[in-house]
Amino acid sequence: MQSPDTDDVPPFTKSEVRKCLKDMRKNKSPGPHDITSDVLLIAGEPALDYLTKCFNEILKTGKIPTSWEEAKIIVIYKKGDPGDIKNYRPISLLSHSYKLFTRLLQTNPSYTNSKS
């Protein structure tokens, strides 16, 4: 992935991060790091400062943390015979900080319209 021209893309603000974090669904299963958006929200201003700084560094460099490439995969029973593997579906639990970052990108046209 080619990083966008940093002159064209404004940095994230702490208020944008806060709004997206508050808008995330609550009581969701944690990803591979066992940190949910609920925990990030409870952590308050220090977490918002840290996340904003990290997300802006990702925008600047175009490099995501390697830990965001991990997922916790679990299987969910659907219906029917519990002994039949076809009656289960896998889901991938991703890092909530990764989900927050992608939500920030999706909610602001400045980020989605940048050159790739």
C-alpha cells in the first residue's frame, strides 16, 4: 500500500477519535489483545492522546502495526446437529484499535479520497 501524500491528508484530531470511539458498538468480544472499545473509552484522555498520536503516525508512514494483522478466530454454532461441522461458522475477532482506525478513515472523506 502506498502511503497518501501527507500534504493532502489532515491529521486526526482527538475529538474525531473520541467521537468514533463513542460511536463504536459496546459489549463486543475482544480481539487478540483482549482490549475492547469499552476499555479504551474508560481509559479516558490518556488513551485518546495515545491513540490519536499512533493513528497520525500510521497516516504519516502508511505502516500499520504488525499486531493488527492478527485475529482471534472462533466458531459459532448456528443450528442443527452439533456434531456436524457444517452447522458452525467461523468469525474473526479483530483488534478494537484497528477497528477504530478504520472507522476514522471511513467517516472522513479526506481520508477515503486520498490517492492510493
